Amino acid sequence: MRRRLTLGVISVATITGLMLTGCSSGTDAASQTEDSLVWSMWISGSEDQAAWQEVADAVSAEGGPEVTIQGSPFTDYWTKLRTQLSAGDAPCIVSIQSLRAANFTDVLMPIDSLAEEAGVDLSEFDETALDGMRVDGDLYALPYDTGPVVMFYNQDLFEEVGAEPPRPGWTLDDFEAAAARFAEAGTPILASSVEDLFVESLILGYNGGRVIAEDGGLDATDPGFAEGLDWMSSLVDAGQATQASSEASADDNAYVNGQAGMYIDGPWSLLTQKSRVDFTLGVTTIPAGTTGPSTFSAGSGFGVSKECAHPDRAFEAIRTMTSEQVLTSLAEQGRAFPSRTAAQQTWYDSADIEGAQEVLTAAQQASTPLPGNRQSDQLAQLLTQYAVQAVNGQRSGAETMESIAGQLG
């Protein structure tokens, strides 16, 4: 009988041990054997460590190799990962974001044949989640989570200012009517963000503008995207949106603190934010603009390093780490919106947020995976640096994107 994984039930002593050993960046990846593999993962704190350690433990419980987590904070993860994967002491199991998959195809191996040999039924995964992990038709990771970019809103504030609640499928006209209500009350409706996935999703919904094309090609001078930045600037100028900040958490903090009526995020943050706010949290789709309902989706998964001497064993571990049992347990804890469709209902039940299933179903139907590009990391950094100026009215969208294009070469 396979044991049931219950995340979050772990002793203080175990957490302390994880902090000192299991997630140490000093783990010797070069000493891996077929029965002892290293898994690189971004770790945000002791609760995060404990949850992912239970995922690692599930592998050995199923007869797979012992998996040791090699963790680092998300902000440091990608730089360290590139160094590790290029230095000959690469971890065998690699956590990767769909947005960044294209950046690492030179050091990750395609896993299509491994999945076929292992008899993995890919149809059991959300198709958008799988698409996000494909680069040039090859699958580089099995996804564990996925989700369309949506908007969280403060139901109490909407009622207070007399704005219509934003139903799934609401339009740009609906958004601007609500924004005017908020401005009259002296509160911005939107907490602005220039984080790549979020600003790109908002502008895609506004007019279809995009800097990364469907084929993964990069066009930082796309006029539609520049126009979208100018629209965001007009919201700030009218008092309908907060000033943008290069601080990544500025938008969700403004929302949580009641300083803005809504902000942009993904379902992976929904339960965390529900526990943080002292108002009724709502969720809705990105407003549909000139091109109809649309948003980007993104997710994360686990791949195999090209340096790994035991790829079959690494994939055996990944298969367990993305099993229905494990992803259902993650869903129960609200840690991820599962990539396996059979585990998604558990997430909805655990969320217990009115309308969440209707909203996410509608958003997923209107979503497209945001493709990665080998310059995605650089683009994200440049958006944080320069798009702030555009949204805050210091430069036009076109001037801003010309500067970004020049930096990208």
C-alpha cells in the first residue's frame, strides 16, 4: 500500500534539520549515485522546506532513490542554478519555471523518451501546463503546478465604493467604469506591477500586445505593448492605479493593506493571500479588451540535468513527485494549483473561495502559455528597471521599450 502524503505535519526538530542540512547549498551534488540524488529547488522558508521535504520523502517511500534537496531563495536560485549546471556538479533533478525553460535547454535533457519508457500518461496533465514545459516541441520537465494569471480583488472595497463586482469575463469597459468609482472615492482600483508575467498578461488582455511571440521570438519594440504601458500610465495619472515600484511585493502589499482594490497574480498565491487579508477576497479574470478574453499561463516542474549519470532514476523520482497522490497533497495545503487535472478539485475544495472554480476555468480557457526566450531573465530585469518609468509617466511606452530593446541587443 502506498502511504498518503500529508504536507505540513512535521516536527520543529525536522524543520531545523532541513535548514541545517537538507536544503544547504553546500550539498555535494558530485557524489550522487543511482540510489542518492540531489534535487535543486527554490525555498522560501521553514514551512516551504518542510513541505518540499515531504515530497522528497515520497520518492524513497515508493522505492525510488533518496532525494536530498539543495535549496536557495528564489531570487538567487537561477544564477546559482546556471553556475551549477555548467560546472560538472549539477543536481540530477532540476526545478524549472515554464518562463525560463528555454534558457536552460543547453543543460537540461528532453524527457519525452523517458516519459514514454516509463508509461507516463501525459493526457492526465493539464495541456497548458505541458505546453509551458515544451521548447521547440521537446518536453523538458513534468509540471507540478500551472495556472492562468488572474486578478484578486477586495470585495468589501468594491461594495464600499459602489462598483459592480467583477464577474469572470468582464470587459475593459467594466474595469474602467469600476476604476472611475474607485477614483471618486480616493482609492486606486489597481496596484500596479511591472513584473514580467503580470504586466505582460495585463497588456495582452488590454490590446493583445506582447514582447514574446507565440514562437518564443522576442520583439521589445512591439507597438501594442508600448501602447499598453501608456494605458497603465494613464491609470496612474487619473488616480486609478498606484505608482509602479521595482519592489516585487509592492503591489500585493498595497492590496493586502487595503490601499488598492485589486492586483494581478496567479492561483498559486490565492490561499496565501486569503490567509493574509482581513477582508473578503475575490478573484476574477483579466479584463477583456480589444482582442477578447486573454491571459498568459505559467507553471513550474521538474527536469533532468544533462550532467546526471542516472537519468532513469532521476525521472523515476520526478514521476513520483508529480504523481496524483503527491499533487493532491500539495493541493490540500494550497501550495500549488495542480498540473494534474484529477487533483484540481481538491485545490478548489481547499480554497473554499466563492467563484474561484468558475473564474479559473474561464481564465484557463482564455489562456496561452507565456513562452520562454533565452533572454527572458534579462527582459524581466529590464522591465523592472525601465517599465517603472513608463507606468509612472516619466517616459512614453515607446521610448521605454526602445531603451529595453537596445539593452537586449
